[in-house]
Amino acid sequence: MSHKGEKSMVNLTIDGQQVQVEEGQTIISAAEKLGIKIPTMCYLKKVSTTGACRVCLVNVEGVEGSVTACNTVATEGIVVTTTGEELVNKRKDMIRLMLVNHPLDCPVCDAAGECDLQDICYEHGILDQPFTAEDVAAAKITDWPLIENVPSRCVLCEKCVKVGYELTGIGDFTVVERGDMAYIGRKPGNDIDPYIEGNAVDVCPVGAMISKPFKHSARSWTLDKVPSIGYAGGSLEQVDLNVKQDKLFRITSQDDATINNGLLGFDSSFGYGFVNSEKRLLKPVVNGEESTMADALKAVADKAAEFGGSAVAGLSSARLTVEENYLFQKLFRTGFKSNNIDSEARFGMQRASDTLAEVLGLRGASAAAQKIAGADAVLVFGSDITSEQPQINYLIQKAYRQNDAKLLVANMRQVRIAKESHCFLNYAPGSEAALAAALAKLIVENGQADEAFLKQYVKNSADVKKALAKVDVAKVAEACGIDAALLTEVSELLGAAENVAIVFGGDVTKSALCEETVKSLANLAMVSGALGSESGGLYPVDEKPNMQGLLDAGVTPEYLPGYVANSDAGMNAQQILEGIESGVVKMLYVAGTNPLVSYPDSARWKAALEKVELLVVQDILASELTEMASVVLPAAAYTEKSGTYIACDHTAGVLAKAVAPKGGSQSDKAIFAQLLEATTGSAQTLCNEKILAEMAESCDLFSVVGLAGDRYQSSCTKKGYTPAAAALTFSDCGHVAEAKGLILISGKMHAHTGVTSTYAAGALEIAPEGYIEISTADADKIGITDGAVVTVKTGQGSAQGKARISSYVPQGVLFAPYHFAELNIQQVMPSGANYTSVEVSK
């Protein structure tokens, strides 16, 4: 049943002006509709009201005494006054009370220049202090990672508390003590990827919550704010890059003006420091000697011509923009005469994309991400969504916290969002496809399937019940390790929902069972109505900023840009690896990615790259990979270039150049363009709009190419997804692939994205190294203590890391983040898999 019914309206009068608002709205909201500003310190539109500061006092006719406008609900016919000498004096007293023991340290406070308390004192002419009180403020808290808390500055607005509990689902902060002894502390017992919520700094109206990485580095009014998008998470977090003198100092975002409503992921709050790392590559290197860019590029072009196209291969990255990835594939296909190109998507999102295209005619998400917020039921399947996609997580939080949606989570381990769910399906590795099939069968058996959608759009709709008849729900429940009654409950909640959103992530896309699980989830989307509902949809997500754009641009041997079939397909990533090993591939060009850490079977990649005749590495940071390279090309960081990122829901955002490239580095686009000119003899434009227009001419991907928007812009519009009649295919799938023994899962952790964040001091303060997470039961059985060094071993190799004993992985399952070169957990993973059976020893 939908929760989107229309609300009745109420009429009221404010300062002589009549206004109509929805029932349940507050006086301050009604005043905003009229353009009347009521002063406040604790009010924040995007969270529930607190009424703590009492600066927003107003008078209501017939009501004795003044009331707070922020949490007084507007009712029919009331008459409100927001001005007058009496109200002004009351507000002044409230402000003075906040100042009783507030330290006069504005000259050294990082909030100076953007402090709400400074502004409200100035606006109200607070020049005296008649009140005194004993100073009982708690001592400054300096031992938290990343945030310094100054209780004496705090006005107890609770914004930092509420933004976590109500918008992000983190809930790291809480009010400690009561009365004049109250202050903001941290909630104890947070042992899963512990980190501080950066949004607490952004919403603090004073200088109580201070970002340690930014502290005393710059005055706010001296910084230029360049509108751009975040560098992590494929959902286009709209941000302002705060820069001065060609240096990035911090990242902020604006309420109301951005699609993320001012909310930031961890990466934007604290993980951006890699752009200023001392390990930035600043000069080209050829055979161990510093070179000019011109000479380095000539060496690359000459060698490519010498080897010939069949011996040349390339790997690109979702860190690069759409324009850069388009030029990458163009360079290889027209300049190097090679179709041997691929990316990390080969081991994840491309397999999901190809499968969705096969059964649904869909590449990526089926609808705009904003529609998730309007869903009546949200199923998060195989994704640590809080870590993988913070902005998608915010929409999920909105759906179930504000719109009463049912939150359902299915995962192999207890990821953060599982604690918030109505139902958690903790499935066993290898059972994911069967789990989705069982849910689809139960929905059909319950008579809750969207029969009209199936008959109209599914070409083999008559086979749906036949395919699902093969699914034995009782056996699936046993294989999953889930109570059959819980499966029934989840299926009934999905079946009863008018609008369903299904979100799946890395645990599905990077799995060896990716194709079958995606088909099973596509079946579930069809029977639950997710593809035909007004809100919701089917959403594959990835942690990288431009994974969708990478695939759109044609960085894959099978497809040209826009998924046009390539009749002359070259080698994919796995075949490139084998080609290096056999001596067929003599030159490998790696741009913005590191297969020694990010790719499964990474030890095999290392052995191969030590053998390749010419290794060209184009990147922003020094690494083991650049040390192995014959040619190193220093690339510009994301703050130093411009271009397009395409989100998981196909929206396109513009990355803005905010500072000049460091040293002798150049944008990836400029490097590819010079190589194109050297190898083809034709000039290559660097204009983003012209590059996108060229790409659009070669395919049917876009409906519009051109800049749109004011402060935060879009560069293009992709054609939307509308299923054609009888075009969808219901698959016969849902088998169990039993995983035996101890199972190790590799994946993303919250404080890091890819490898670049391991060069950021902020991210490293939270997570300085990798670890191997193990359950208490398994640790006791093996004799492992927390922090002890353990070895995990598979047929691919072995890795060593510190044990983290945790309740978030079930018995029989281990987890390790893949980001760290020192741990390098990918060296034990088979190609095309994100979990495997392992032997564990001290």
C-alpha cells in the first residue's frame, strides 16, 4: 500500500499575510513560504526540530506566552506575529544565555566567518551581558579521530546528533549528561569500521565540531568555493571544492542547493588528502630517468608502432572522466590499432550490465536514484550500501525514516544498514541467486505478483510459474541458513508494497555467481513490480565515481562507445593477462588503476607485469606499480581537471577544474590527446562538449549533449529506460553453489575507496591498515586473539594481516578490505570472484 497520499492543507496568517501549508508543517516552515525570516540557532530543515535555542520565539493570538516557531505546528486559522519589541528582547535574552560562558576565542576558531552565533549576535546588536553562571562545560575532547569537540562553544542544538540518526544511519554522536552539564559525546561500542560522521562538522552552527584535517589551515572567507562533484561513489555528490593558491583545503556542500542536500560521504569529509600527498607524481619518467612529457609520449608512441596493435593492450579506470575514457578507447582503436582494452569493470559491473541488457534491455539502473526515497519497500541485496554509495544510503534512509518504507537487507555479513532493517537475511555464501529466486516464488504463490506487468512486458510470462516451480523454498532456506518463516515475511512485505526499490552492489557484481544472481534479481524485480512502479526500481551500484560512464564510453573489447557491438573484439582483461604471460602482449598501458591491488588474482598480475616488455603507467601517485613501469606519465588529480562523471542512475555531473595540475602532471585527457595526434597525425580537441558530441554521433546513448544548470551543472542527458512490450526475459535460475569451509570475502570498507584514499591522512587515521575480520567462534576455534597476525591461504596464494575479532561476520565467514597494498587480499582471490574458501593459521 502506498504512503504517498495527499495531505490536507491548513490556512494561517503571519504578520498580516495569509499562507496555506500542508497539515503538520510548523510555523517556521509557513513563514519561509512567505519569505519571512525567523531567527534561529538550532533549526535545520532536513532534520527533526529540537526547540533548544528558543531564539525563534513568536506570538500566537490567543496563546499565553511566546512559542517556538520551529516546533509549533501550524493549525487552521491561527494568527502569528514574528516581530515586535517584546519578541526582540526575548530573543536577545536567549542569545545572551548562549553566550554566558561561551569562550571569546573567535580569532582562533575555525568557524569564524561562517558561525551562526556570530551572525545572530551581529544582527541583534548584542553588546552587553547581564547574565552570569558557573562554568561547568566539559573539557575539550581531542582524542577523537578527525574531529575535535569543544563543549564550551556548543549550544546543544543537537544537529550533529540528528544528522547521524535521521539522515545517514550512523548515529555516532549522542547527548551525554543533562541540564547545564550536558555535552555531545560518542556512542560506545562502534566496532564495525569505526569512523566519525563528517556531516556533524558541516551542520554545527558554531565552532564546537572542528575538522582536524582542516583545523587552522585557512580562514573560511579566504577560500574560493568551486562547484563540482565528489570523487567517490557513483551517485554524483554535488560539492564545493574549497581552494586557495592552487591547493584544496576542504570539501563542503550546500543544503537545498545540491541533490545531496548538503550531506557528504566520508571521502568528501575526510578522504580528499591524497590530492596533496607528498607521493604525487610530478615528472615523467622513462627507464628510471626523469624526462619531458614530449619525450615520454614519443617513447610510448614509437614502441606501440614497433610492437603492432595485436601486441599492445590497455587498462583504464572509473576514476577517469567520460571524455578521458572515450579518448582512451579512441587512442587504442585509431592510434595504436588495438582493441585490447578493458578495466576493473570486467570483474564486476560489466558482467552485471551485460546480464541486465540480456534479460531487461537495461544498462545500469532502471530509474532515477531520487525515486528510491518514494519507495514503500527497499531491498538492499549484497551491498554494504553505507560504504559503497553514501548518497544512495541517504535516499534509503529517507524512504524508511520519513516515508515509512519497509527496509529489507540481505547480505553475507551484518553490514551497518542491517541493524536498521525490518528484516535481515544473513545468507550463506553461494546461496544468493537461490535466495532471490525463493523470494520471487513466494510472491507469485501469494498471489502478489504484478501480473499485468508480466503479461505486458515479459515475452515468456507463461513460463514464470514453470521456472519458479523448480525452486524448493524449504531447501533454499536451509542452504541460505535462514529461517523459512523469515523468507515468507520478506516476500510478503515486498509483494504488498506498491513501489519497490531493489539495490544491489559489490557482493553481487564481483561474485563468481554474478550473472546468475543478477538474473535472479531481475526476476524478482519483474514479479515485485519494481520495474513498473511510480517510485523505486532496480539499482546496481558501484563505489567508483564513473563506473557507468566508463562502460558507456566503450572501454571494453566487446563494445564501442554506447554499447555498439564491436565486430573486431580484442582481448579482455583476463585474456590480456594470459597474453602477457604467453608473450603475445608486449606493451601494457595502465591508466588510473592498479591491478596489483584492485584486481583479483593480483599476485599473478604482478608476476606478469614483471615480464611485460613495456609497462606504461599513467597515474597521480607513486606506487609499487609505478616502480615497475618503463614509462611513468604523471596525471592530474580530479581537482585539477574537468569532465563528466555519469552516475549509476545515468545522470551526468560536471567535474570542475579548481586548481592547476601539480608539477609536470597533465590531465589524462591532455595526455591521450597528444598521443592521438602523434599516432594519427590529426589534431584532437580538448573541449569536453565537443568530445561528448563526437561520442554521441557514434551511438544512440544520449538525448541531449550540452551544459545545463547553474551552479551545479550537467553535461548531457542519457535516454531513459522504458521497457518495450514483450521485451523482457524471465530466466530459469536460482541454483545453490555451496561454498565449503571457511569463506573469505574481500570488499570495500567505509573509510577507503579504491587505492587512492590510502594516501589520505584523514582516511588513514580511521583505517591505517588492512585487517582480516573473523567471528569470535572461529577465532576461539583456531586460537586467534584480536590483533594477532594471521595467514589466509588459497590456491592463488597467501596473505597476512592482523585479525579483527568481530560480531559482524557470522561463524564460517571472514572479511578483508581490498584497498591496502600491504595486505593485498586480492592475491588470494580467484579471477572473477570476491570470496573463496581459505585456510587460516596463526
